[in-house]
Amino acid sequence: MTRIALSVLTVAALLTSACQAQDETAAAELQDRPAETETLADHSFREVPESRAEMQLSFAPVVRDTAPAVVNIYTTRTVQRNMDPFFERFFGRQGPRQQGSLGSGVIVDSTGVIVTNNHVVSGAEQLRVVLNDRREFEADVLLADERTDLAVLRIETDTPLPALALAQPGTAEVGDLVLAIGNPFGVGQTVTSGIVSALARTEVGVSDFAFFIQTDAAINPGNSGGALINMDGALIGVNSAIYSRSGGSNGIGFAIPVEMVRRVVDAALTEGELVQPWLGARLQTVTGDIAASLGLDRPRGALVADIYPGAAADRAGLEDGDIILAIDGVEVNDEPGARFRYAINAVGSESRFEVLRNGNAQTIPVPVAEAPGSTEPLRQMIEGRNPLAGVELVELSPAFNEAVGFDPFARGVVVLNVQRGSAADYFGFRPGDRVLELLGARVEEIDDVESLLAGQDELKSWPIAIERRGRVLERTLEL
């Protein structure tokens, strides 16, 4: 037994000595290796560690440089207490109370410009930013956009602040090492590591522009608005959401890509508002069956299924049946991806679409333009002796539809409000009803309604057709 034990110890000692010698050789090679630099366009420098010395490298230098640019955000809102009437009898009606919440943010400009999630600051009456060194500042909102779920804040400071550089678009790749920095659960600034699990996730219904970086770096409540950084210490995304039934991290987190972050920050600092461009084309994912019918070797791209007259797609010359393969050099395969790639451009600029038409590939310049129409269209109250008396009508346009959540392609005249006790109220008209026909004539504009009503005060029977929740209702109303 003793002899066997001694043999084992001897072998272990020899193995340890060999490993140490190998590590010393590897460390010397690593020290003598000429310095290599990675350009933004060249990703070949990313390598798997080849030795124990390389595996013992630490994230600490990256964290030390970037963590000071990630801040904690504390918000205060006034909420009304809702108590059961039974308890109000004994305790009386309770007044409003102050409710606090927390999130994270990233300093992107040394003058005090901070980007975070819109849902972190939405409805906040007071914003307090706490830096990594524990200094506190009151913050003002420069821009808050619900559709992108991003907000830009500013704090006043006499000294330059540490700021994160924004990574160049398109440099993130699946498998890249990343760090998530934020304030989960309010425990204080925390760093977690992981990799980029996926890019261009469009199935996440967190914002209107669903196009996310997926990471397995632990992200929890309070991380919202925090930084997702690469190994160069550059910001590649703003942490926005987690996929979890329990409320904790399950290894699936989502970050808004730096392309959209850059667009929102630029808009806040230059334009003061974010005007979203609108392509004006319905797109359909190319399935296997569609690819086979079109003679494609595989499913790819997004098929143009409908074009709104006068919109950017129409003016550029896109046609029904075109397959959009890429936008500005980046491949797209569905409508959310195409919307994102188009939306990261400023209105007034130009985007380049790679399109497959009748089997031929071509590049089409597409103007980046806002949706036609106005978000505040003219409203018309109908009066007189007719079944529509008492309704407030509005004329649909893509701009108005997008603002109120309608189908942007919907056209025509819609009931906005119904005056109580009016003829329209009696006949059962409701907000959202779309007037299709009146007196047998097609209704396209508010002027059509007014011209059809003119001089009809003595009319008793009123044929009318409306659309309600996708159903067409045709009736003849008797006055």
C-alpha cells in the first residue's frame, strides 16, 4: 500500500512539474508575441485560449474602464391608492402616495448625456442619477420614445464624466464575449459575463422596433437601461428585457442594438425629437413554399406584398413581388428586421435596398421619409338632420394611424367620438367605426361625407355601410 501511494505521489509531482514548465513556456510565448491590433472590420483576431496563462486572463481591466460610465437611476412617481370600500369605511379614503423604482443608464457623452430605457423613466416626476463614485444629480429628460423604448437624459456637471464609446455598427457577432453592467434588484452595480447568444431577434414584443441582441449574461429587474459591452469596452447595446416567468434571469436577456441607440441619441442632441421613418410597404417572410414558387435556391429575404401610394417605397420604385435581400448591406429576412434597418436612418437621408426582381438582383436607393399625413389631422363634427349627426370624424393617414395604433395602411373616414344623446348615439355608432358608404356612394374623405349630406335634410331613409372590428355592417337607417 505504501509503495503504491509513493508511486502515485511521484507521478503527480512529475505531472505538476510538466504543467508548470508548459505554462512558463506558454507565458513566455505570450509575452514575446508581437502586439496584434483588431480593426473594426477584421474579426479574425478572436481566438480560443490556447494555454492556461491565456485562460487566466481577467475581465477586470475592461470593467475598471467601463463601470464608471454606468449609472443607477432612481425615479419617483405619484400613484393613487385604490382601496376596497369596506376598508375605506374604517380607515377613510387614502390620498396619493409616492412610489419609487430603479433602473440603470449609460453615460454616452462626457458632458452628462445618459441613455436608458423609456420604461425606466416613463411617468417619473423626479429623476435622480447616482454615479459609480456615489455622486448624485437631478436629471432632465431630453427625449423619451416609447416605440424604441429608449430615453435620453442630461445631468449638469462642471467636470467631464466617464463615458462609453459606441461600438461601430455590425461588429457584434454570435459567440462574442460580453459583459452586462447594471443595478439588478437595487443591490448596487453588478457585472455579469456571457456571450452574444443571437442577433436580430425579432420575436420579442418589447417595442415597436423588435430587433434585439440576445445574451446569456445574467440580466435581472433593475438592469434595464444598463450597458452591454464588448471586450473592447465599447457599448454594443442597452439592456432592455428578460425572458422569464419568475421575474429572475433565466439566461435569456435582450438588448437594444447600438445602431438604434446611436440614432436616438443623435436625434435628442440635434433634432430634439425622434421622427420615425416609414417605408410604406407590407413585407412577408419568404417561406420554403414561396421560395420554391419564385425559383429561389432557399428561403431568404422579405417579399413586398403591398405598397402605400406616395410613400417612400412607392417613390423609390419598389414593386409588389420584389424580394428585399438586404438594406444598407445587412441581410434582412422579415418585416421587423427591415423596419429596424430602415428606421436607424435619419429622415432626409437615403437607404440602399438590395432587391431581387424577376430573378435579377439590383440596388435601389430609397429615400428615408416620414409617414404621409399629419399626426394631428383635421377633425369634423357632423351636424344637421341625418343619422351621423353628433359624430366627430377624422380622416385616416399613415402618420395619424401610427400615432394612435391603427393599421398604417388603413384609409378612409373614421368615427373618433360620439356625442351622447345625439342621433348617431341613438343609431349605435361607436368610436373606431369606419364609414365605407353613404347613400350608396363610396366614402374616401371627409369632404365626401359633407357633400353627400348637403341638401338632404328631408331624406328619411339612409343606406350606410360601416366597418367595425373587421366586419362590414350594411344598414338602412330611418329618421
